[in-house]
Amino acid sequence: MAIDTTTLEQAIKAAIPVTHLEIEDQSSGCGENYAVLIVSEAFVGKTTLARHRFVNELLKTQIAQLHAFSQKTFTPQQYADYLAKK
């Protein structure tokens, strides 16, 4: 069963406080390949690996139904720095 962006958005927002969220369906609409960018205070003090494991655990039910899932995770300050470099 395909996952839609609303399902992913609701699952993420229900689990952690999010200040910015981008969800991109990279599978031309079939719902099997997603890239997410999550900005949250919940990531403060965590390494990138710890953040990704945290998100993978939060979304394990949804990820199990996908072909591919990629993520970028930032604290609010890191995201501000990231935008400043663009």
C-alpha cells in the first residue's frame, strides 16, 4: 500500500515538535520513494546518525511500506545556517 505525504506529515508532527518540514514524493506520485527535511528542537544535542535512527524508529511502520526513504535533519539553528549558505 502506498504512503502519501499527508500520512508522513501527520506521523512526524505527532511524534516531535517540528518548526519546518518538507516532504517530497520522488516516485512520480506512486508514493514509494520519499525525501524529507525535518527541522526540530528534538534534534539538539544528537548526532546526525542518532537523529536518523530516531526518525527511522518514529516512522518504522511507514518506512516499511516504502521502496526508498531519505532524510535531512536539522536543529533550528543549523537550518538557519544552511539557508544562509544557499
